[in-house]
Amino acid sequence: MDDELTAALARVRDAFARYPRRAVLDGCPHCKGSVVVDEHDLFSLTISLGNTVGDRADVKSLLPVLLERLLVSEDLYPAIVLGKASYEEWRTWPRAEQKPSVLGDWLRRDTVRDRLHRAFERDHDTPWADDLARAHDLLRA
């Protein structure tokens, strides 16, 4: 990972540092019960994070590691990760948490932009797609 992306991820970690990562997240009592974070792979966790596992603070505490994983691997799906921010109404978050610096750095990478474009074409009618298109337009302006 280059220095610019490393610095951008550090800014994201700083922005969400006030949300400590919990070792055990509350889960749906009917479906999962408590979820031990270290025992789940991030892909499985992202699918239920904020819906049936954890809450908004848990999404925010895990967002830096989710964005970093999106940058360095293809283990996670952009639609799922970005959908979590949309589901948790990221536009209502404090301004420091809304800054798109790491997202902008990430979007400018050709491989990521290609993956996101394919995901957008596939999921163009999902809530995260509009947010991503607006963010991309703002970055180009």
C-alpha cells in the first residue's frame, strides 16, 4: 500500500477512534445470540453487521478495518461494506466521520474503480449505489 493510502487510512482510524472495537457483539437473540468478533471472518461479519449483529457504533468501530481490507484484498464486497454505511445513515454522522478522503483515494485506483463499476452495474438499484455515485461526482468536481 502506498504512503498516500496509508495516511488516508490513518485519518479514518483517527476519525473513528472513539468507537472501541468490542470483542463480543450483540446479536439477534432469535438468530445468532452474541457474536465473538475474533471467531468470525470479516466477510461473514459484514453480511450481518448492523442488521442482526451489533449496532451503529460497532459498524463505525469496524469501518477502518473494513475499508483497509477493501484496499488490500478482494475478500469483501464493496456493495456490502458501503451498504453498511448507507444503512447506518452515514450522512447523519458527525462531519469528521463523513470526510471521503480515504474513499476518494480508494476510488482513484483503477482496479478498485473497475470492481466498483461492475458492482454498480449489478446493484444499480440498491441504496448504496446512489451514495457512491454522488460521492464519486463530488470527488471529480
